[in-house]
Amino acid sequence: MKCVKLNVNGIVQGVGFRPFVYRMAHEYGLRGYVKNLGDAGVEIVVEGEEKDIENFLNALRFRAPPLARVQAIKEVQLPLQRFVDFTIHESSKGKGEGESIVPPDVAICDDCLRELFNSEDRRYMYPFIVCTNCGPRFSIIESLPYDRENTSMREFPMCEDCRREYEDPLNRRYHAEPVCCEKCGPQYMLLDKEGEYISGDPLKKAARLIDEGYIIAIKGIGGFHIACDARNDECIKELRKRLQRRQQPFAIMAKDIETVSSFAMVEENERIEMESYRRPITLLRKRMPFPLPEVLAPGLHTIGVMLPYTGTHYILFHYSESDVYVMTSANYPDFPMVKDNERMDEIRDA
């Protein structure tokens, strides 16, 4: 029988690492606890047979969740603690040894995407759907350790259904800090240029307005994006005037990779990167003749393209006739992205 304390560093908070540790501890019959630390690391104390602990350590290194990155594990032997089970402890402000990294925001996963469009699911068409494997991380974290009360989600207490999922070790949302639903989570609303509410489904209405040639401000994970129909030449020219960007190329978002291939050359490595959890803006070669307005990226042979990465984006395209949007950060030249509603009035139609 042996007891060890493990300090794990890397990307190990906000990526489903504690639930993974919990499952591995039960798989190998170990007792003890796991908790987040204030330096973005994780502390694990396990007690059991030496061979089981060795197998557990191998699992940490080689079976970690897809988004986790275990960079270092420091092991210290402890006296036997006589634990009776394995639990997830409350996080502490304490720090381990070494450096860990706050995880990045992660694009919506396939499981959440299926639920988003499943009319039988309780998160059907809910734009802020997330689980342990996807959703905002870096953009909502205000301090460490990564717990709900240290994120912008603290303003949205979980309902009973979300709490039940959060506390169920077998659920995909076990200890997913941003978990929420229509009953307890954030909601979108659509405002006109004067700040008056526009009634009806806000995302459905926003998609229709984009189709009709309006410029829409969309508040997302890290701030505002400005969206308009990327096939509407006059609308794009008007957006350039409002943002005071005469020549700077606009990033665009396409509904899917097939749409991207209709106007840009996509190599296999570029496709893989575009569809990864990072969903980056990727610089692609334009197809010639270029079927989109030249005013998107005037005088260039390339165009910056990204794919949808949140439930919001997928819902907009679901309701929209357009399959490609301008999706550019809401900022004037030499200024950071706008995050406050009031500063959008000169740019947006809604």
C-alpha cells in the first residue's frame, strides 16, 4: 500500500481533467482526491497498491482528455491517509511547483452540435450550449483556480437540471463550469439602432436582417463581431465606411468547408486546421475568378476564412439564406475590440 501526492502542470484546468482523474482513480481502485490549484495546476493525492498507482500515472500521461496537455508530474510520497473513497475536492488558492496554462476557448463539439439541432433535447437551439469538451475558457476566466465563481458565469446560477448534470460523474457536463441552459443561462436580445427591443426570436430575426443587407453587431465570447452578407457588395462598402477601413481585408465566416471550397483553394492540412477545436482564421488562396465581391480583400490573392465555432454561429446560418458572412471584429483602426453595447451604435443597424 502506498500514498502519493501528484502536482500536475500543463493545460489541466477547464479541459475535463478532474472528471478524467476521478474516472481513472475508480478504474484502478484508488482512493484520495483531486483539486484545482490557484496556478492553473492540479493536485492529486492517491492511495492504493503500487502497481495500481503506476497504471494510474501512465493513464495521466497517455490517456488524458483531448484538450489536456500534461507537461510535468511531480510525485511526493506521503504517509498513508486511510481514505475511504476518491472525490473531487473544492479548489484551493494554493500553488504547486511549475507553471500551468489557462486553456483557450474551444469550438463547439460534435456532441453539443447534435444536441443543438435535436428538437427533443432540452438545449435545442440554445446558443450557449457547452460541455466539458467545448465552449469558452480563456475569455470567461477572471481569476484562478478555474471555478464558476471565478468566471463571468457566476452571474448565472445553475438550475436543478444543470446542477444534476454538473454533479453526475457519468455525465459529459460533470464539473463543466460554464454549463447552462435556456432556463438558467445567458439570453440574446435584438435591439434596433435606437436601443429598442425587436420582438421575436433574436437570432432568427438577426439572420433575416443580414439576408436583407443590414449590418448586425453580434456579442460573442470575447466581444462584438460585425456581421453582414459577404455576397452583398454594397453592404460591404457601407461597412468599410462605418469602420473607417478603406483597404484592410475583412475576415469572413463560411457555413461549412464545402462553401469555403467554392471560393477558395483548401489544402488538406488547411482543412484539418480550420476544422480543429481552435477554428482559426486561415489565409487561403482565392479561386479565380473570385465569386465573392472583390471589396472583401481588394487587390489580394488570398482571403481570411473561418468556420462557425459557437452555437450562435450555427443557428444564424441555419436561419439564413446566405452561406458566408463578413465576420470582423468590432473595432476602429488602432483601437481594441468593442465589448460595450453603447459603443456599437455608430456601426450597427441592429
